[in-house]
Amino acid sequence: MKLSIALLTTLMLTGAVSRAQETIHGLQNPESTIAYKDGYFVSNIGAGLDPGAKDGDGSIAWVKSGKVQSLRYFEDTLNAPKGLEMIGETLYVADIDHLKGYDVRSRKKVFDLNLEGKAGLLNDVTAVNDSLLLVTDSFKGDVLLVNTRKVTSTLLPGNITMANGVLYNAATDEVYVCSMGPNFDGTGQLFHKKLSDAADAFKPVENSPTGLFDGIVQVDATHLLLSDWITVKEPKGGNLFLYDLTAKNFRKIPFKHSPADIALDKRHHALLVPVLLDNNLEIWPLDKLPLFPRH
């Protein structure tokens, strides 16, 4: 996802963030979100908050007009859904060891890549084109390239311990993955590789930030934004990290606790933040976030 540099250069440097413009209440441990037309789909791990349990209490919520319109938009059973991606009118959902796809108009399941016995914990999803997806497997440390037409998956080279958020930059053919660190210890890094280069394995970016990273978005041609829990043990606060792909440096922006798989709403120029432990989705106009200094 990308926004214009002209828009982002209007952002002001003010230190830590203050308040979201809009907060959506009534979710159930929301992990990921994606903008669709005039609303948002949000993945709910479920009331039990067990990210690896096949308990059937997960769901995809539909949010519109400032509130949850439907907590369970699709009737199909979901366990602990996490990453979301849209290709056309199909919403793809990572759910432990299945990658499922749903037609948002009919609300019917139209795709199911069954990786039972192969995957550990499928987590984030991002599109490469209209038939290829990248999916992280946190417990295996893998990144999979999924062909939605052939319903097949291919393992990309280079293991990433506790891989989480994934992003593809089509302009540079670069895949970026952020991680959580062994045993969620907060020593995760930002990794990258060229997708088309089969010999290129994932490696940390130069001067990578360190954290317990969850989501990743691209805010312009040269900047990535990562969400950081810091810790999963009674977190008191979190961070956003802005990584400069050209200068190879980063800025840390203090944020509230449990910022999960962030996303961009390009239509409304906003950052979407599932605040998992508060059961909320926060919507932050980009011009309210202290991403760039004023010149």
C-alpha cells in the first residue's frame, strides 16, 4: 500500500501520538484489518485469545459508519484468523494452517489452501499480483508464495524466527518481513529479499530496528512503518518504527500497547491500528501522526 510523498510531507513532528480520531469498540481480540470501499474488515482471534487454538470462536467483522455492523460477516467456521488481504472481491484470511478466501459479495468461501500438518501458525498475508500471495508462518519461520489459481505454495529461501508482518514492493521487487524474536522476546528485526531472485535469502536490512514486531506498511517510496508490542507480558505501551529505506535509519514513535497488524486506508489517508488487548480498532489520520519533521 502506498501514499503520495506530497501528502506525507505535510505531517508534523510532535513526539508521542495523542488520540485517535475514531475508535471502533466491540471487537474480539482484533488482529488484522483492511479497508474495503466505505468500511473495514477486521479479523478477530476470538474471545478466548488463543492464537493457535482450533476452537471455532474466530471471526471476520465488518465495520462501517463508526461501529461494528457484523461481528461475524462470514458464516464459515474460523479459529484464530489473523492476516487479511484483498484481491478483487476476494478476502484472503490466514487461519492457523489454512489460507481461506471469501467472496465478499456472496459471503461464501471460494478458496481454501489446506496446510494441515505442514504449517505451524500462518500469520500475515500480502498480495504480489492478482494470483500470488505472500504468507508468513510464525512458528515455522517460513515465508510462503501462494498461487491462488493453482492452490499451491512454495517456500522462499531464508528462515526468519517468528516471522510476522509481510509486505511486497512491486516497484523494487523487494519482500519485507518483520519478526517478533525467539519466544516473543522482542529481538525481532526487519528482513528483506528480492522475490524474483531464487538464490537470494532473507537477511536483515542495514541498521534494522529491534522489537516485537507485528504489522508493516509502506507509507511512501522510501519509508516503511512497523508496529511493535515491545512485550506480550502485560504490555504497558508499544511503538511505531519508521524505517528509511534510503538513509538506512529509523525513528521510534511511542504508541499505546498491543498495536497489532496495522494497515493503510488510502482513500481516507489513515493508519488503521487494531489495538488487540483493548478489543478496539483505532483510525489515525496520517496528518495526526508524528512521522516526519516539518521543514
